[in-house]
Amino acid sequence: MLTPDSSLTTAFDAVVIGAGPVGLACAIEIQRRGLSVVVVDKGALVNSLIGYPTNMEFFSTPELLEIGGHPFVTANYKPHREEGLDYYQRVARAEQLPLRLYERVLRLDGEPAQYRVVTDKGEIRARYVVVATGFYDVPVKLNVPGEELPHVSHYYKEPYQHAGQRVLVVGAKNSAAKAALALTRAGAQATLVVRGAEVSASVKYWIRPDLLNRIAEGRITAHFQTTVQAIRATEVDLLTPAGPLTVPADYVYALTGYRPDYALLAALGIGTQPDAACTPTYNPDTFETNRPGVYLAGTVCGGLNTSRWFIENGRHHARVIAGHLAGQ
């Protein structure tokens, strides 16, 4: 069983914020270079994976998801969510990484080499800070009336509770496509709302034709070039190319994407660039931010361009950062 460091005030060479795969990879590499490290996360270990749909299949093969040189053994060509959860937990145990879970970072005080990471449970003193917070915890909102109603969710888990229900899915990419297909097969009446003129071309090649065929045969109703205007208890107002339209909906999944926690980045003193992606400020060679001794790793480096970095390529940031911290 993993044993978090529960002391309220401690000192480490480095604090890694974010206990996802990339954060764990950073901690492993830092620790292997003889530096002390602790991983802090406001949720569980690999919290984003816990929020992924039940039995979700990764798009990557296991060797691309490995961290720290630990083999990811699976009988499947592409591993499932539950296997990923088990793998990353086993790696954290094997590496004996100090963890402080369910502890929210509030801000970063102090000067370079004498930082104080302030959390809702105390302070952690550190020479360096690595931010590997991903993006999955902050959904892109529709910003329409009714979005906060209890039957509206930005996270899809599984379809079975929706058998016999009318379910509206908003989005055009992989998450929305897979949700609409699974809901339909579980006995729901799915309606897909897409802002663009078609299902995104970026939807995986084995998912997109399936969705288009279900739309063509009428099992899934799709509205393109359409936006949600308002959500009520049993219906949703849409704006279509033909004008306003109200459709029935017992449940709404707004799967419109996610974004980094910019409020946290600001609280840590990390700036952003004036580009369309609001890219956080960092040196692409070292991943050091505008605040000396504070680094970024993984998906958060891409800002709103959340498809730029994944586990597969973001895990390599760990070696660069750890080498920089150790002066190598």
C-alpha cells in the first residue's frame, strides 16, 4: 500500500505538482539522480485516469505508456483504463515515491532555491518545482443557461444508466464519438450536436466510420453547424442552420474538451504567451518557466493546444528536467 508523506512542513529538493503519468515520470527521474522529491496532487494517484470512461481503451500501445523503464505488461494490443491504473500504481510503489494525495496546491511563495509550496494542508519547502498538472480537470464550458443543472455533465463514464433515455452529446471529437456510439448500443436514443460542418477528421480511423454509419442509418441523430443555446430539465434549445430548434433530452453530455488550470498557473507565478493557445511561458530546451527553478512537463506545456503533448511524448520531458536539476 502506498504511504503518503503526511507531515505538514517538510523540505525536498523538488516538488512535483501532479500525480499523473508524466508527474510520476518526473519524480522517478529526479529521485534517480540523487535528489529528494515529493509528488503532490489535489486528487488520487493518476486522478485523470480514474475519471476516464470505464474500460476505455488507450489509443497507444503499452510500450508508449511506460515510465521509468518499467514494462507495461498486458494481453491486449492496446491496454485499457483499468490496466493503466494498476500499472502506474505499481510503478509508484516500486519506486517508493513520496506522495501527498488529496492535497491542493494554493500558491508558490519565496525565492528561487527557497520556495514554499503552500497547500490546503501546510507548506512544502523546495529548491525546485515541477508542474505536471495536465488539463483534464477543467472542462471547456458551453456558457449557456442550464449548464449547471444536475443532468448535465462534462465527463462521460459509461452508458448503462441511460438505457431508454434521450441523451444529447455535444462535441465532434473522439470522446463525443465514442460516447454517442456506446450510448446507442446500450439502448439510449442519442443525439449528437456538432458545431462544425462534420465529425472531426481527427476522430480515430476505426471510430469515425462507425459513427458516420450509425448517423446514416438513423440510429444516431446528428445536427451539424449547430450550437446549444439553453438547457432545461427535459429539453435543449439549439441553433441550427435552419433556425432555432428544441429537442428532448433527459441527459446532456457536453464533451467539448478541457483546458489547463490557468488560475493555478497564475498562483504559481507562471505567465502565458499572447498566442491563440495561451501557451504557458517556458524554455522549450529546459522546460523552465519564467519563474526560475519552476518547470513545466507534459500536456500543460501546450496550453489550449491539448493535443500537442500526451503521455507518449510528454514523459520524455522528465529526463530533460531531471538532468537540468541535477546539473547534467
